[in-house]
Amino acid sequence: MIEVNKENFEAEVLQAELPVIVDFWGPSCQPCLELMPDVEALSEAYDGKVKIVKLNSAQNRRLCINHRVMGLPAFLVFKNGEEVKRISGGDLQKDDIENLIKEVALVQS
């Protein structure tokens, strides 16, 4: 999984060919840390269908503000440079993320 930040966000997310899911996480967010191994496994499982990247919210506050990310964990979906969907909340499970990936991967434009 690629770690994105203000330097590479545009190239890795907004200019990507595939749909991109950005995992907004934080080092003090316990649900984020618990989900991370699952998200990394899903990234490998769906490689080539959807691109999954992670963004450390503690180091990229401006990006969080720009994308109106108010709570963690948050997963934002981008297609053709535009946000098309998001899910967030501390009660997210691996199945929620996998369902989001399947939805995004199947509805490619």
C-alpha cells in the first residue's frame, strides 16, 4: 500500500487510472490500527481492480480539512479525480471495506 501525503496526493489519487480508496487513519486511532492489516490484505486481493492508499491524518491535517474528514477511520473513494463515496466511523469492519471495494470495482466508468 502506498502512503500518500500532500506531495503525492494529486498524482496517486486524483490522477489515477483506477478508482482509488484513501484510508484516512491516525496513529492514536485504535479502530484505524485494528483495521490496517485487513485493509492491507484487501489492497493485495483487489490489486489491479482498485487502488488502495493510506493517509496519516496526523501528518496531513490540511488534506483532512480539504476533504472534510472529521472522524477516523474514514475511507474516501475517488474516480477521475472526484470523490464519489465515503464511509467512516469507529464501528467499521473488514466486510464494510470489502463491500465498498466491490461496489467501486464493479462500477468502473
